[in-house]
Amino acid sequence: MNNGFAVAVDGPAGAGKSSTTDTVAKRLGIKKINSGSMYRAVALYVLRKGVDIHDEEAVLAQLPNIEIELTDEDVFLNGENVITEIRNPVVDAVVPITSEYLPLRKKMVAKQREYAKTTEVLMEGRDIGYEVFPDAPVRIYLHASAKERANRRYKQNIANGMAADYEQILNKINERDMQDQSRKHGRLLTLEDALAKGYIEVDSSNMSEEETVNAIIAHINAARRKQCFIDSQEG
Ligand code: DC
């Protein structure tokens, strides 16, 4: 399906996927794609157009007008850099709804596969290892317990001088996991489902970010060695 070497990293929100995979990709010199930012850019577009996001037909009618391009650092929506705007709370609220529409997902998945045709990519998301690149040589399920994710968010909020209520944060994380896992399309797998599909588990609950980065790199290097061995046997 992909000619380049693809690394898929899926897992729940708040497990450190984004920051750890940024570091992994930089250290290995491979392109990093945050698939969530593509769905966010589409949500931003329809929001700006004032489309009723619950009207699937109306949202899908906008698809031909939307072009998204990602660089390592930025997200371009029809040529405009929207990297900051796609993180707005309004987009947070809308994107779980719009990203469920199947033809929209198909357009995003096609674009995601295109990136892997020309270069090595590390792609993070929810459905990368079972939908976008089911045959990727490395498919990682990066997670951490809900309590640990809540703990990290709590400390982050305190450090940023924001209000922080641990129980409230934990409830939100559990709610978000449920929402992500119970979607009809592009759902987040449970750990059990991911393991059954052959993902490698990386549990960062008791790991520092550096340890998590090193664990992912070790899995990638092992897969590269295996690939080299297969290539040498075939060639
Ligand atoms: O990872 P994130 O929070 O930026 O993702 C934004 C939204 O996009 C979230 O609601 C889940 C959705 N998403 C998706 O449906 N499929 C992906 N591969 C990645 C994200």
C-alpha cells in the first residue's frame, strides 16, 4: 500500500503522542504527519463558512473546495497557515462531529497515503495503524493510564497558572476516551483490540518523555533491521 517506510502511532488523547512523535521524527529525520490536524483544518473551514455541522450533506458539499497541505511545522488550508486557529476550543468541539463523515475521512486517508508514497513518514492519529497503513512495518499503540494522563494535565495547568481540578480533568479524559472509542468511523481502538490487530504497545504511564521516545525509536530501528534483512534475502 505504501512504498516508503511508514510508522503508525495511534492512541488516546493526552498520552503524549504529539510531543514524543515530534522528537522521534526529528531524531530519525523522517516526515511527521499529525492526522488530527487535517481533520481540524476541515472543521475550521466549514465553521468559517457557517455550514451546519450536523448536516452531513452540507459539510460534504464543501469537500471539493478544501485543500490541505502539511509541512513538518505547519498546516495549510487552501494556502493559509492555520496552525494556531485549528487549536481553538470551537474547533475542538466541532471536529469530533465532522471527522465522522465517511467521504470526508476517505479524502483525508487518500491524502495521508499519498505522503507515504514519496517519503518515510511517521503518522499519528486514531486509525493510522488499522485503516491508513494496516501493513506498516511499525504500528504502535501509545497510551498511559487515565489517572496518569489526568495527573500530567493537572500539573501542566498548574505550571501554566490555570485553574486545575484533578477529578474534573480525570472525568473529562474518561469521557473523551469513551467518545473516541465509540465512534462509527475512525474510532480509537481499545488496547485489547489494538493488540489483537498486531500493534506494539508502548505504555508511557511510568516513563519519562525521553524513555518513551527511546522506546519508540528502538521499535523503529528493529523494524528497519528486519526490513534490511528481508531486502538482502530477496535481492
Ligand atoms: O488528535 P487530535 O485531538 O488533534 O484530533 C482531532 C480530532 O480528529 C479528534 O476529534 C479525533 C479526530 N481524528 C480522527 O478522527 N482520525 C484521526 N486519524 C485523527 C484524529
